[in-house]
Amino acid sequence: GFALFYMKAVAPPEIKIQQIYRGIIPFVLIQILAVILVMVFPELALWLPRTLLG
């Protein structure tokens, strides 16, 4: 949320906030997919700690 307004502040004046929101859609979808994968397969999140800590 706040990072988008920061991006608008540092972007050139011709860039509209709608363009910034449209630009983040792929990243939000990837994050949602990652959360769904971890919910369905919790082993994905637990593999590394189990491997490192035994």
C-alpha cells in the first residue's frame, strides 16, 4: 500500500497511480500463488528449517 504511494512520489510526473497499480499485478499474483502453495503443501515452508536444524 504505502510503497505504491512512495513509487508515485519518485516516479516521473506523467506516470499515473493506475499505471503503478497495474504494474504490480503480476507480483501480487505470484505472492498469492506462493501462499496457496504453502497452504496446500506446508512441507515447502518446513523443508529448509528441517534440513538445517536436523
